[in-house]
Amino acid sequence: MATLKEILTRRPVAATIRLTVPAGGARPAPPVGPALGQYRLNLMAFCKDFNARTQKYKPDTPMSVTITAFKDNTFEFTVKSPSVTWYLKKAAGVESGSGRPGHVDASTVTLKHVYEIAKVKQSDPYCQYMSLESICKSIMGTANTMGIKVVKDLD
């Protein structure tokens, strides 16, 4: 339970904004500008902070960011690693998944690919307490629904 001091020092939240922005490519133009400008947030401060946090990723990697805007025109944000589907498409070398998953295989990935994706996703705030095995099973399920076959090793 929260203490009285924590309750009194909480800042009232104006909005929670969810965006997908390319790594190192945040600019005060759409989609970032209108989304943040609507709540009178400092666009340049966000762009500089976001680009600094995502410089270790390759440019144009789609990063999911959740911005919490407060009523005093300040903000906090968390950056998540790219989605599992993006990683699977890159590993399989396809532009999109199968149109008929379960009937037509779009491509194949190995268990090693799945394991590497799971290691990256384990650093996400939502997956940090999950075991590597359960993250791998989740990734295999995602690959199955995309029509990407998971094999032990490529022939």
C-alpha cells in the first residue's frame, strides 16, 4: 500500500501515449509532433532523449514507446525492444507472414533464431521475470500464427 507521502507527491497524469518510432529517427514531425504537441510536451527534449536511448539499435528499427504525459507538461517514457513479429520476419527473410498460416509456410527459422530473439526480449520490462523457455514457447506460437515454420536446424 502507498504511503501518504507517495500519494501526495504523485503527479496527475494527463495522458498515456503509445507510439512506434524508428530507432534514432524521432523528429518533431508526424507522428511524434502532433501526438506530443497536443499535450504541450517539449518535442525536442523527447526527440533527443529517445534518439540517445535508441542509438545502439540499427536505424529504422521500429521501437515501441509509451509516453506518460503529466498535467504540468512534463513526461516520462519507456522504450521497448522491437516486436517479436519484426524479429521473426528479419530472421526468416520475408516481408510478411503467410496469408494462410497452417496451410502454406512463408519461410522457416531455426531454434537458434528463436533462442536469440528470446534473449533480446528478456530485457523488456514485461518479460524480465519470465523464464527463457516460456519466452521461446511464446515466440514459437507467434511464428506458427505467422506461417513461419520452426525447425531444429536448416538442411
